[in-house]
Amino acid sequence: MAYCAKSDLVQRFGNDELSQLTDETAAHSADDSEVTNACDEASSLIDSYLAARYGVPLSPVPTMVRKWACDIARKFVWKDRAGADSVVTLNYEAALSQLKDVAKGVAALPSAAGVLPSVVGGMAFTTPTAVFDTTGLLT
């Protein structure tokens, strides 16, 4: 499940930007498959951070997660054309930093609280049956 879609990116950043970055045919429209791939990759990256603390994919998608997905997908569409000090790169790095905080437990997603993944595996131990009682006699 993608946390953002082309419509989210168009709403936040405008169709002109997406078209200029993805249109190889001069049709003045964004390449849907490239934008969809960027959204899917952004969502997968987000899940890789959130999976330690939440059941993923998140549903419903918290507003902050949608923003992170848009900022990350935008950076993926820009590829290496965005400079290190550009807004695109700075927003991408801020999203990753916030995701790292959530993964470490420093921050949380309030609207997704309590949706922890089920524990697979774990540690168990057993102790042998007592051979002697408290007086030192065989039981």
C-alpha cells in the first residue's frame, strides 16, 4: 500500500514540476509509472523504519506519514538533480531523520499508537524438576 499517490504530489508540488522531471515525450504530463514507482519506493522505505514499532502498512495513513512519503517520493523523482542544500533534499533528509526517531522510540505516531506488530519467536526457558526439597532430602 502506497502512502502517497500522484495526486498527493501534484497537490503539494504542482503538476508542472512532476511533468518537467518525468516527461520524456514532451507531452507536458507527468509519467505515471515513474511517479507511481517513486511513491511505492517511498512507502517501502517508510515501512522499513516503522515496522520495528508498528504493524505495517499503516491504515489509515497518518497525516505525517503521508507528508514524509510525499517528500521522499519527490526526492526520488528529482534523483540527483536536487542539490544538497535544496528544499527537496532538506525535506527528504528531515523525513528520514524523523523516521529514524520513530524507529528508535524517541518519537511516536499518535494516530497509530498501540498498533504494534505481533512478536514472532522470542525467548523461553524451562527449569528442571527439583530433585531435593528445602531440607536437602530427595523428593
